[in-house]
Amino acid sequence: MKKHKAYKFRIYPNKEQEILIAKTIGCSRFIFNHFLAKREESYKATRKGLSYVSCSKESPSLKSVGLRSSAWWSTRQNGTGRPS
């Protein structure tokens, strides 16, 4: 029988790290919500959702379109969230 292990870690970020974590999570949330809305839109129109491939092809264009220009997390992303 396999036994699964889990580890819990508590982090204590400094102020600068807290800001960076908040920006990264905010960026990820924005991207998720953006594509969730697009998938719902597509499903309502065609009764077919969008694939991961079609969404991932569009994600780099979010930066050039300017969807993130007014967002509070848009500056100095650390690369873990998209767009960077």
C-alpha cells in the first residue's frame, strides 16, 4: 500500500516580498479570469469551449493589446505570472 506524505511550510516574507507575491497572484488571477470569460463567451456562442492551446497562443498578445496597462500589478513582474 502506498503512503502519501505531505509537508507544510510557513513563510515569513518581508514587505518587498509580500508586494511581489501579491502582484504575482494578482497577475495570475487576472489571466485566469480573462480566459474563463472568453471560454464562457465561446461556449455560449458555439456550444464549444476553447482549448488550452488556443488560450496559450493568445496569452502573449495580452501584453501588446494593452489589457494590462492599467492594472496595478503590471510593472516589474518576476516572470512567474503572465504577462511579464
